[in-house]
Amino acid sequence: MSVIEKAVIDLANALDTLEAKIDGKFDDHAASSDEIVAARRQAQTARAHAETAAQGVGAAISDIKALLDNNPANGKG
């Protein structure tokens, strides 16, 4: 699996998990403060996963740019 594929999958999984947790906790509009704290903690975790995924995407883009810059077919290599 390429770096970009893994990064995108990681991001999607983190966001799906966050969405499911928030939907499950707040559908009844009677969430306790413990549930709210837990949802916030899960959101922070999802954000961290998203940041990691974004860094992976950035690294993949840099790799692709380097490959394109060094490709003899485009007159640059």
C-alpha cells in the first residue's frame, strides 16, 4: 500500500469513528458530562490521526513531485 493510500485510509477511519461516536452519544440530547468529555477526547484523537494522515499525504506529494522533476520523459531528468 502506498503512503498516500494509507494516509487517506487513516484519515477516513478516524473521521468515521468520530462521527459514529458523536452520533451515538448526542442523538438523545441528554448526554452526561462524562459522555461529552469522552466525545471531546475522541475528537482530539481523531484530529491527531487526521494530522498524521495529512503529513503522510504531504510526504507522498513531495515524493511524487521529486519523481516528476527527475523524470527524463518530461525534459527535467
